[in-house]
Amino acid sequence: MTALHTPFALKLGAFVALSDMELNLLNQLHNRRRTFPARRDMIYEGQVERSAYILASGWVCSYKLLPGGTRQIVDFQIPGDFLGLRSVLFRTADHNIEPITRVKASEVHVQDLLETFNSAPRLAAAVLWAASRDEAMVVEHLVDIGRRDAKQRMAHFLLELGARLKLVGLASNDGYSCPLTQYLLADALGLSAVHVNRVLRELREDGFVTFQLGRVIFDDFDGLVAFCEFDRNYLDHDGPLMK
Amino acid sequence: MTALHTPFALKLGAFVALSDMELNLLNQLHNRRRTFPARRDMIYEGQVERSAYILASGWVCSYKLLPGGTRQIVDFQIPGDFLGLRSVLFRTADHNIEPITRVKASEVHVQDLLETFNSAPRLAAAVLWAASRDEAMVVEHLVDIGRRDAKQRMAHFLLELGARLKLVGLASNDGYSCPLTQYLLADALGLSAVHVNRVLRELREDGFVTFQLGRVIFDDFDGLVAFCEFDRNYLDHDGPLMK
DNA sequence: CGAGGGTTTGACTTGAGTCAATTCTGGTGG
DNA sequence: CCACCAGAATTGACTCAAGTCAAACCCTCG
């Protein structure tokens, strides 16, 4: 078994046991490497020229802008995630995508993707699976915002992010490094930045999590899971589901 | 051109101009008709036996239950919508689906669906398109809850629902009939039932919409659209996008 | 005619937002 | 190496949107 090179392969590998041939195919998708500076939108609402990307390193967020000037961050993308898969289907992008850090990503043409799927149908299943999982994530985010109070919401969010990062080897149950500012958290969780700060302090004082200096540290992982009633099942995978 | 028989065909017809052959194929999907009584879950979280349905008549909602006993309704499904497409992919359903009214639906086996796609690839594109649109809807719902106050949220929601119903011929700019109770609205919009009532009263007193006795009546459609900054584009289709 | 959802309304409470000032941090250039 | 700056993080005081509790009311259906 060869090494799993990219976060993308790592992630798909959590769903499907990948053969060397499949790993090679995945690597070939990464030939069109591009770099994006932080803060400047990669894809913006209404943009016509469509392309999809696979995130190799760095973090981005996808958000919708409201007329009032506020915005709602729909999701964060981390290494291994697909970007703009949906904007390829629609004629124009329906939301903006902004790099939070400097980002490296591989541009993927629909053509190449389809060809890859042709050669290795199991990869299609894996990608579809990953996409469904992302959608499930948005749903969970919706529940978060709709029915949890700020403190549980934050706790749940930090755990979920941790679970995703663990899939690509960027987190453990101890914690992970996280470039998100409190403003970004606020826009994602539907809170004000001030309140985000207060909530983070409370969680810290409760001895659950510490989020400071770009690192999330789980001081009491199990306690935190219990506090926000985090469902361990839906993100935990013990290994490939398809052999 | 034959009549468009089912809401499902009507909806897909908004995306792709359907040939007689394709219409026939769609109709054949509807041979396994089933009826469900109101209030009893059709699909529940954790259920293993998977099947997908196409809604022929009636309304259902998909929701997630929280440990505290509250719930968040993620989306409502109306005639022509797919049910449980995702639960076919995952081993178990990740949310519950409950009929709001008595419901008629056609059971669809993955097998049949794939065969249909094989015979008419354009239908695959249309279904994928519809699925993407549904996902975009969830995103919009997320924005609604995260960043709009209760009044705009309600206004936006009622307009969106109207737009969807219009696609299958069940609404006009005057209004539509709607079996949702204020409790259901509350669970969908992340509000309390009491506040839903207050907000509906305000919208009525402002002369925007009247929601009473199971009917939504747009007293001032344009005013309402302006009030909640509804984006007409993303749901309005003048006709098939693929000829 | 009674029962049970569903709808309305009022009085009170509270979680989260706003405004505004202060401190911390990391980066930059002299 | 240090002074300075901008962007982040903190904190306190005050406000307000939305929740909670509780009591009517009102259809509709058996």
C-alpha cells in the first residue's frame, strides 16, 4: 500500500479502501496547482466562469452576503474538501468563496473528473459520498443555529470541525490549530463577535475548551461532547466503509 | 406535446424540455404507489431499510430531533419533490421524515432510477439539477435563520415556499393553500410558536401577507419581496434551461 | 355538546446584540 | 532591537428581540 499523498486521498480513503491505481488517478487530478492569497474571493456570487477546486492546504469559507452588509458563512472548507462543485452545475455561482489563509488548490475540470470516474467508478461513489457528507454537515449547521443556544452551538461547532480535521490528519482529541478569528466564528454561527468572545470565555472557564492564539485545545473532550450533546456517530468512521 | 401528468414531471420540465419518450419514462417511475397517513413518520433517524419516494400529493417535512425534545425542521417537501434520496446513500437515514397531511408517494428503487437514467441521460441531469436546487434551498434556509430577524425570516420563507409551489402549479403570486400550523412554522424557522403568531400578525397588519385558515394570501407581493429582500432570480425560471 | 388541536394575547424574563473603551499581539520599518 | 500600528480579543453597561408562562378563545369533528 502506497502512502496517502494528499488530504483529498486521505479523506476518500476513509470511505473507500483505495487501490494503488486509484491513488494514482487521484494524484493526477492535482496537476493544475494554483495558489490564492488570503482574503481575496476565489469565487463570487454571480460569477460565470466556473471551475471547481480541491483544497490542498489552507482554509476557505463559503458565504452568502445579505443586502444589509452582514453575511452568513455557510461552511468552512479544509484541506481535502471540494470547492465549487455545485457552481459547476448552475450557470452561475450562488455564493462567494473566500480564502481565510493563503491557499493551495488544484483546479479540476469537469472533463477530467468524469474521465477519472470512468476509469474508477468506485471513486465516483466516494466523491458522491463525500459530497453527501458535506450536505449533512450543512444540515447539522442549520440545526445548530436554529435550535441550540450560543454556548452549545459553539461547543458543537468546534467538535464538528475537529472531527472533520481528524479525517485528514489535522486534529486529534487533544485539539487542533485553527486560523479562524472571532469575527469569522460570529458570521458562521449567527452571533455577534462580542458574544462569541463571551461564550468562548465561558467554555474556557468551565474547563471544556480553550481557543486562543490560533489553537483549539480540548481541556475536557468527553465533558464537551456531553455538554452539547454531540453525536459521535455521524462523523466517526473506524475505517473504510467499502472494502 | 402531451400533458404533463405528475408534479414531478412538471418540476423537471422547468429544467429540461421533456420529450414524450422522457415523459413516459417518468410516468413509469410512478407505478409503485403508496399512501401514508398524516403524523406518522415515514422514515426515521437510524432506520436501516432504505427507499426513496417521489411525492405525488400532500406535504411532508424532514427534521432532526434534539435530545432536549425540541426539533429543527430542515425542509418541507411538496408534490414533485424527492424524499430520502440521501438516505439511500448512507447506510441509515440521518433524519426523520413526517407527513404533515395524508400523503401519496411513489416508491422508487435505486435500480429503476438508474435504468431510467440509462435510457434518458438528460433525466439524470434534470434530477441532479433538482437535487442541487434543493440543497441551495437548505443553504438559503440557513441564511434565513442565521442572519434575518423573525419578521423578514417569515416573509422570506413564505415567498420561497410560494416560488417552489409555483413550479408545480400549486401557487400564484396571489397566494397558495398551505397546511402548515404555526407550530410547524416555529420548528422550521427556529422561533417559538408564540412569536410566530406575533410575527404573522404584524405582517398582516402591515398589509403584506395574510396567513389564515390554511391559506397564504399575498396582499402586497412586491412590497413583501422588497421588505425581506427576496432574490427573485434564484428560483424564477422563465422556461426550460436546456432545450 | 364536549374535547382537543390550533390560534391569540398579555405580562414578564432573558439571551444575545450594540456601543464604546481598553488591552493584547504580531508584524513592520527605522 | 525597539517604537508603532492595525487587527484581533476583551470587558462593561445598557437595550431589545424573542422566549416563557399562562390564560382565553375558536374552530372542527366525532
